[in-house]
Amino acid sequence: MRLPPAQQHLLGLLKDERSRLHDLVWELDEVEVALAELEAVPGVAPALDDQHADQLEHLRQRYDALQETVLTQMLYIERLEARYNQLPYPAVRAA
């Protein structure tokens, strides 16, 4: 069954955006692991304290930004799914 162009477009968009979300979640997990590892480092030499603190701050900021991006992406996908499900020809639902 051939879908109408609007449905084809939204299905393609949903696929792309879900793929992007997957990549963002993967990156968030990697940053979370790196952050946990860096936080677990026992006392570092005084010369490295500033560098260690800078790395921690950078990772924390990256983690926070990624969390926000993941949530925004999830909401965007929800809106796309709602738009798709409101189209006529509901023979194929968004998965």
C-alpha cells in the first residue's frame, strides 16, 4: 500500500528524529560514564587540580546540555507522532 505524501514525509522525519535521539542518548551515556570516572579519581597532584576541575566542569556542562537536548528531542518526536496520528488514512500508525 502506497502512503500519501504527507504520511511518507512524516514517517521519514520520525525515523530521522528517532535516530538522532538514539545518538544523543548514546552520547549522554558516554559523558555520564566519563564524568563518573573523573569524579572517582582519588586526590590528584596539586598541579593537576586546576586541570581536573576544568575537565569536571566541562563534562558537567556537556552533560546538562545533552540532558536538555534529549528531553527537547523526545518532546519533538511526541509532537511529530501526534501530527502523524491526526492525518487522514490512519491505516498505518506511527510505531
